[in-house]
Amino acid sequence: MGSLKFYPAKRVLGEITVPGDKSMSHRAVMIGSLAEGTTTIRNFLMSEDCLNTVKAFRMLGVEIEVNPAAVVVKGVGLRGLREPEDVIDVGNAGTLIRIISGILAGQPFFSVLTGDESIRRRPMLRVVEPLRRMGAIIHGREGGKYAPLSIVGGELKPITHRTRVASAQVKSAILMAGLFTRGITTVEEPLPSRDHTERMLSYFGAQVIKEGTRASIRGEPKLKGRELTIPGDISSAAYFMVAAAITPGSEVTIRNVGVNPTRTGVIEALTLMGADIEVFNRRVWNNEPVADIRVRHSKLKGISMGGSLVVKAIDEIPILAVAATQAEGETVIRGASELRVKESDRIASIAEELGKMGARIETFEDGMVIRGPVKLKGASCHSHGDHRVAMSIAVAALVADGEVTIEDAECISTSFPNFAELLSSAVEI
């Protein structure tokens, strides 16, 4: 892919579907592998990250068929994984390296996890420390702070763990490890993070208890293979929602989007900004709420974001920053320090690239202030190897006054392989 060019749009129109949810696609393969029997996953996200999860569990002895209609996982049960013959390379998949650590902690064998340069900069101690408390032997760079990690698992004991930050990946790693204990494992967070793991484990037959910001699981369940259809990823839908909201004359309908209440921060934030958003045709697929979303162009205003709203929209902060450049007044985002340790430092990356286009952004350690509205200009931008930064700049290009080039755009394939084609199909130049 190399570089991509995007151009100003007259409007964004149409009815689209976005690829399957990335978080759920990862988890469906992991939990399906630990279940007894066959799991059939439809609308699986065929992205690099999720296919790396398939590759990892094949290395652990799970038979997985990948075809256009579905991904079929022949589960081996909780105790059926086998020691891998080589290092498991997760590529760029942060969800995979953290959650699989919890699964490997419960296995009576040796394994090693690594990833690309970005993954080897991601903080791992927040996962390693509780897994060590449960009984796993884990070594890594700087005392386990960074990958590569070596894991010798085995008999684990249940714990109650209080996290310092709300993180679905950390919570999920501990709950997955809890599957291999005799007892109840509990994770308590300062704010509720996304709960796809709890919903999916329950769907496969585990006993999950939710009480406020506490999630608990009873160990040694009998997980049974299931059929499931992955809803469209709301993080992917967000780019089209913002594209329609900021481009005059636009109206876009996005079908079959996951609207899990722990993930709808982007809808809540855009609604507070004055966006014309309709969520309708609500239903439930395999324990997950799904709906259609219609967005029309509207005049936006600046807002303040923090606390639980930021947690619920953490992956969408870059695209919300784009919306904020077209909003009247200041948009203030606080409590988003997690963005500093994603695929890139997303606070710095999005501020730098939108700044090249004329945006007025001031950054803090945990967020930013965006002052709008501004007329964006064409520019040569860089993805920083971050798919969400790249796609956000592509949407900003729709309201710029000239051509926008995005270098190193191949990173988009980690989560949304057909993004450029789908955006082009909805844009009237």
C-alpha cells in the first residue's frame, strides 16, 4: 500500500457495512479454541491482527479453518493446548499479546511471546504482575515490563486484583487465567472497560459475575463450541460517522454495528457535540447488542471529555479530534494517558499530523485541547505506523482544501483492510 492520497469531498452518502469487530474476532478464536467442540465464526475480521491470533492458536495445536464464509475453530478444551515449537509472534496485535498471556499462564508448558517494534514498547507489567501472583513464572525485558516474554504456566490460584487503570486487555488476561483455577477470580477497575470477554465467556458457558466495576469468573468451566456472528466494529464505523457529520450535505447509514454500551463513547461524544445521529433497529447477536446507525451533517460544538466517556471512546479519540477541528469552540480531552502507549503515542501523533493540516491543538500528558473550527489544508502526512491515525487523517482530508498524502499507510490493514475502497465508494468528489 505504501502511501495513499485523499481528496476533498462534496459529500459522503450511502448505506454501508463495516468489517467485523476486531476485539470480538480476537476473543472468538481464543475462547473457541478453549471450548469443547466446533465454533463457527461469521463476519470475522480478516485483518493482520486477527489472523495473527489464528496463527498463534494453530501453533498451540488448534485446528482452525479460514474461508470467506466463516472461520471454523475445532476447540481442544481448557486442557488441550500443546507447547508451541517456536516463538509466537503476535505482529502488531496488542490485544493478542496481553490476553494470550493469561491463557498461557494456565498451561503446563513453556512458551515465548514477541511482536513488532510497537508491541515491544507496550507496557506488559500490568499483565505480568497479577499473573505472577496467580502462580505463573514469567520473564521479560526489564523484569517483565516489555516483550519478549517467556511464560512457564501450570497450577494457578484465584486472586482478586484491582487495576490502576481501566483496561479491557488486562482484565481479560486475568479472567482468562482464572479459567484454569479452582475458585473465583475477580478484577476490579476504577472505571468500567469494554466487557466483550465477559459476554463471550458467558455465551460459551462460563459462570461470569458482574457487579459494578467488578468482574468475576468461576474456574474450570465446561466451555462449549458455539456459532456466532461478529457485529460490525464501532471503531471502524466511527470514521464514517465523523465523515458524514463534518462534510456538508452528507448522510450515511451503517448497518449491523455493535453498540455494546462500554463501546458507545463515540456516539455519546458526537451527540454532545450536536451531531445528527440516529441509532435504530436494535437487536442482540450472541450476547452483544447490535443496531443500525444513521448520521447526517450538522453543525458541531466543542465539548469537554474525561472519565468514563474517554474510557468508552479511547480508540476513537483520534477521529474525534478530527471532528473537533470542525466544531465551534474548544474541545478538551483529559484522562486519556493510555493513548501514549498505543501503536504510536496517539496524542502526539494526531496532534502533529492534524497540525500539518492547519489544526490548532495543544497537548497535555493525558490529553489535548482542539480549537475550532478551522479550514484544513492539504498536506503530506505520516501514519506513525498507527492505523487509527492514518484513517483519521484520511477523514480529515475530506474537508481539506487540497490533496492529502498519507505515508506508511499499509498499517491500516491491521484493522480495516478495505478502508480506502469503502471510503471511496461513499465519497462524492
